[in-house]
Amino acid sequence: MAATDTEGTTAMDVKTAAPPMNLGPGSGAVSLRVNGKDHELRLEPRVSLLDALREHLALTGSKKGCDQGTCGACTVWVDGRRVLACLTLAVACENHDVTTIEGLATNSELHPMQRAFISHDAFQCGFCTSGQIMSAVALLGEGHAANDAEISEWMSGNICRCAAYPNIRKAIREVRDAPSGG
């Protein structure tokens, strides 16, 4: 026999509310311009730029290292400025130009920084390389490459677990000192 409360209602008599049909924010239309191409996506508003790039646009060059904004492996540019894609909401990038490592090369010609990373062996496992290169190119554009100390300081948001830092600095110096100026 079912237990009754003081009002004579049994546990069998209690009706529970139906769960809500919409359990969270729904997907909405998001327009992203990535590497010069327009994309229309359906994303929840909480989707990071990194997840939109990797999971919805199949641009996997930007890596998910820490997913907390501390390693720099996800570095991309929004309107030419460095951002951590894991901490940036995709919806915040509407009406902005996003550039990833896949958009750095011109046609099939590698960017000078990509070539310098190869020639100076400025990577080992390669996991951080795309973020390192995106930051290095931006660093030169920002004018923060006067010497090794300045390069180290302004690249400090990009972690390399393999400790290829001396070779990364060599690659940056090569592009900085090239006649074309990178």
C-alpha cells in the first residue's frame, strides 16, 4: 500500500510536471567570414570560435590544447588581431574577418613565416606550431620584435612543450630581417 501524507494524497497521486521541451539555447544562424570565404552555420550561442572552426568548418589547423586560454595553440586572427579561439564565442565574430593558419598561405605559396619555421626546425611535435606561427606573424605586424627579449615577451602566450623556443626566435628574426620585412 502506498504511503499517504497528512492530506490523504499518496505518492501515486502526485503528478510531476513534464520536462520543458527546450532545455537550453537553441541553434541560430551565424555568419562567419573565415579566410576570405563566407560561411552560414547553425550554432548554439555558446559555441567557441575554435569549435566552430574545427567541428563545423573542418579547419583543424588551430588546435585545442588547454581549452582555457593559457597555451595559445588555438591562436587565430580576428580583424588582424590575435585572439584565443577557445575563449572567443563564434557569434562574437559575425561581421569580422577571421584568419586561421589555413588562410595564411597565398594559393599554394607558404607564408614567409611558415617557410622560416620549416628551415629553422622551429617545431618538434607540431601541436603548437599553427598558434606559434599566427602569433609570430602578428608580432611582427605589431612591431614587437626588436630583440629576443621582446620577442620572448610578446610570444609568451604561446607555449611549446617541446621547448623549441630558440628556433622559433630564429624563424621570427629571419622574417623580421628579410628585405621584404615579412
